Amino acid sequence: MTPASSPIPGAPVLPELVDGARDFRLRMAVIDRETESALDLTRDRYGRTVHADAAAAARAHRSKAAVKAYTTHLAPYTDALLDAARRALDDLSPARHLTGWRNVLDALATSAAEIRRALDRPTAPGSAAERAQHAALWPHLAAWADHGVIADHLADQNKHHQHKAPLTDEEQRMWTERAQAAQRRGALERTESWYAADGQPITLAHLIEDGDSTVIALQGDPDAPGWWVIGHFAHEYEAGKVLPAPVPPGVLRPDASRYNRPEPVPEMSLQELIRSVVEGQSAGDASEALLSATQRGYHAGPMVRLQELLETGAQFAGALETVQGRQIAARLAALGRQIEFLTREVEDAAEELGATVAVLPPHRTPVPRAYPRPGLTTTPAPPPPQRTQPTAHRP
């Protein structure tokens, strides 16, 4: 393998590798937005696909555009980019995330090989074979769009600087005590956090004392014992120049993909359900709308979806692996259980409402919003007589 310091003649230099990967991701983001907008036009108001041919055409256009973006921005650089990323990975100190990153690089290499193999067997432009080829390549293109950031982060050596201004032991102890005192009185305002390449969390915060604010950097979980100050700075820009660079953050679920989302499940919005109740005239109409909100399974209603949202939010908060994250996770999980109880109560009340077999009384009459206008041949009503002042009688 040729060292990065001695590139082979004609090989792309490092900035071109990283820029190509970033340009591809930016183009894929645009393609994704355009495709989602096109697919929205193929669905009804509940999210069901009603124009299957148009949806298939939108996806075919998406795959073709993605192949073009890959060949334009990324194909010339994938091997060199992955080689540079692996060399950088080998130079990093051991950390929990490095095995996962190595697996990502291997998967990206497999996808690049599959794309290259397919494109080496060109098909007739616009043919069914070309559409099938592009559709088969889409998962590999999506993998590079989703996870290529790890490869170009590793390859970008300029970002892997180390902390250049370490504090002495005495300075570190003094600043840590000041920051801990500020935290106890509520004068430590966090502004940003990230993970460094060694897996340690770093947090920027404003330390406020006597009306003055100083930017400091903490290492460790600020809500757990054992964190310490690793630097103080005049402003965030200065901190960014000397602190360890952030690495790409993790994911909640390893199989999640921005570019391979599952088909949306048809669902009725709360606005639709409220309208159904307002426009209904029998107890059954209102009961059906309420039961739709509590429906479970594939066609889950909004209340069930809200519970799922809270449970997923609890999973996310717990996955942060911080003291405050675990506390918020417990809180969201408890709220999810309350929503579950509330959902059962609404379901029971809806069934009882439907069992009343009642209708709204007729004295609840509507109020028309539009009144009939006179026809074109109708003679307009004469104007009211003008009132005149009474004549004064002379003696």
C-alpha cells in the first residue's frame, strides 16, 4: 500500500477524497428531498399510495440520479478514501467505537465493489435492465450516503489534532473547583458537547462569575462525579482550534437509514378525527373517531403512536449513557405508561358512547354561513323613505 505521504502519480490528493465524499452526500440529500416530494404526490391524505406507476417512476429517477452522483463525485476516490481511513483508524488509541467503525469501512468497501461490478456491465439507457440495475444498486448507494461520513472523517487528518494547551495539575484542580461551584449555584451554562476520538465526552460551557463569562471545556459526564476542566478560552472559536475534534455521533438503532425508510403506514390525523366528531350526528360517529385514535397494530391511531414516540424518546435518552439521560429516560418511560393507561380509558369511554345509540337533538340547529343572493332579474327592493326634518309652524 502506498503511504499517504508519497502518493502515486495521478492519485487524488486527500482534499479531493474528502470533498468528493461530502459532495456525494450533499447531492444525495437533495435527491432524497426531491424524491420524498414526488412520492407525496402519489399518496392520498392518509399516506396510502394511490398512483403506483408514478411512485415507481419517482424511485427509478431517484436511483438513476444517485448512480450519476456516485460516478461523478465518489467513484474515482473510494479505494483511496478507504485506504486513508483505515490507516488513520490503525493510528488511533483503542476505544469502544473503533471495532464498529472498522466494520463500517468493510461494508462500504463491499458496497463500492458491488457498484463497480455492476457499472462495468453497462445496460441500454432507459431500458428495463438499466432500471433493475439501478434499483439493485440503491442499497449500496444509500449505505455510502448514510455512513460515508465515517470514512471521510477518518481520512481527514487535519481534524485529528490533539489538545494543544493542557492545564497543569494545579490549574486543572483550580478550574474544576470553580466550575463545580458554578454548577451548584446554577451558573454553568452548557452550550455544546461531542465525543473525541478516544471516546471521551467533551462539553463546552460558560462559567459565569460576578457577571463575567468564561468559556471552559469539560471532560466526562457533567452530571456524574469525576469530570474535570481541560481548558479555558476567550471564545468558542479559540476552543475549537485546540480541543480534540468531534467524531461522528452514534445512532440509536444500527439498522436505521435516512435513505431506506420503510413505506409510511396509512394513518388518520388528529385533525381528521376531530372533524369526524364535529361533523358527526350520532354517538356512533363520535365513538368511531375516538376508537380510531386508540387503535393498535398496523393502523395504529395517534394515541398509540404518541406512546411509541415517548418509548422511543426514552430509548434515545437512555442511549446517551449520561446521568441526566437516564433520568429523562425514566421520566419518558413513565409518561409512556400513563399514555397507555389513558388510551385504555379513552377506548372504554368510546365503546360506552357507541353503546348509547343516541343522536344529537334537533334543537341543535345549524347556522348557515352563506345566505341566498338575489337573482340577476330580481328587482331590487325600493330604498327606505328618507326622513325629513318637521317644518316649524309660524304663529
